[in-house]
Amino acid sequence: MSKILVFGHLNPDTDAIGAAIAFGHLQQALGKEAEAVALGEPSEETQYALDYFQLAAPRVITQVKEETTNVMLVDHNEFQQSVSDIADLTVLAVVDHHRIANFETANPLYYRAEPVGCTSTIIAKMYKEENVEIPQAIAGIMLSAIISDTLLFKSPTCTPDDVRIANELAAIAEVNLEEYGLEMLKAGTKLSDKSVDFLLDLDAKSFTMGDKIVRVAQVNTVDLSEIFDRQAELEVKMAQLSEENHYDLFLLIATDILASDSELLVVGEPVANVEQAFQVTLVNHRAFLPGVVSRKKQVVPQLTESFNQ
């Protein structure tokens, strides 16, 4: 078999990159010629984790078929969130913790999806199942991914498996989980010097909901005003990106990681579906979402249900 590329979704977060690194290493340990790559540059949060555990960032690719046809996907399955030539490739495996949508293959494959808070939680289990030792740095990057995806266990997506695995990985990585986790999360909230283009692309995914294309971006912060002082500029850019990419709706979720609440900014139509999904009335294109921190569990399912009614 030819070389296998392992990667997470576009606009990769810490789990997309960390899971790719960990799963790629596992495949190598199992005798496969695998390489972890990324569909974008690491965020500051992710780079903090990579630097802390002295790991190189995976090389960034935009297409695959010129070097191989065999790929393994982590932390995503929807084709619109994947590499540009995904339809021309052979997907050998998927390890994910998201909904399954807009995904099909011509051949059988290994598919593992679990309703946990983080893909790296699943991959850590796979190391145990395959009796493969987890190196310190690999444990560290998987731990970082779990901290990121669960917001240090505050997200409603967090499960007992995530907490248990994170504590086991922290022991292997030789870090204080709480201290390291808070410092890593804070590293990703330095946004005052970032452009609106950066903010809207930092952690954004597109979803098909009914007959609409909905773009949902999320940024973490410790000061919501730092985001919304730039609302006018953000709205202009969201409208521009929607026109260029044919999004019907563009949602920006700004999440206060300390208070565990979010503020929503909406550009596009139909806003009625957004208001119905969250039981809010938008004022100046905005709404406060108390207790909402997870796009996967508290935003996408509610929106999807609203559009499918």
C-alpha cells in the first residue's frame, strides 16, 4: 500500500492537529507508512501545545492526489470540511466524534465514532487496544486536544471518558492538568491584534442544513467586548465571505471561557431559524447565549433541527 496521509478538518483546531499527529504515530507503530498533515496552520493555542511538548507542526497541504490516494480522516467526516480533492481519494479510516453527514465511500473502511468530547479521547483508547505505548509528547498533544475541545471539562460535550483519559495522559505527559490546561486555553484568547479575517477563519466550519449552507465560526475569549467592539467590521467581512462562498447564513459565536457563556452574531437569512433554534430574539444582529460553549452539541444540532422542520 502507498503512503497514507492522516489529517483533520479545514481551519484545524487543537484536536484536528493533535488527533492527526497521534493517529499518524499509531499507524506508524502498526507498520503503516503514514504521515500526519494539516489543512491549515495551527492556532496560537495549538502552537502553544506543540511548543510545550516539542512537536513540529504538521506540514500544510491543500490537495492530496498528486502524492497519494490513501487517506485517514480524524475529527471530521463531512466532505465540505475536508481537503479539496477528497472525492477523488480512498478513505481508509475515519475516527471522529461529530455527526455523520454528507459522507460516502465506494469501498468499505474502518469507521469509529463515539459520542465523547474529543477525537483524541478515542485515539488514546485505540493505543490501549493495540497495546502500543504512548510517548510523552504524543500524550501531551492528545491531552491538549481534550482540554481544548472540552474547555477544561466545562463543555457539555465532556464525558467521564474524556476526564479519565485526560488524567491518564497528564500522568504520562508529566504535567499538572489544571495549571497546564488554563495556560493553554489562555494562549488562544489573545485576539486584540488579530484581523477580522483571522477571527472569522480561526475555527470555522460549513454545514448543510436543509437547503441552506450555514457557516459557523467560533472564537474563545476572556473578554467579549474585545470581539464586539469590532462588530461593524465583522459584519462587513461576514457578508463579503457569504457572497463569495455562497453561505446563506454566517454565525459567529464568541465564547467566554471563564464565564462559560457565549454571544452570537448573525449575518444573512433566514434569521428566524436562528431565533427559533436558540429561543432568542436578535437585537442588532446579536443574542446572548447563557451556558452555551459547544458548537457541536449546543449550536449545530439546534440549528439543524430548526432548518429541517
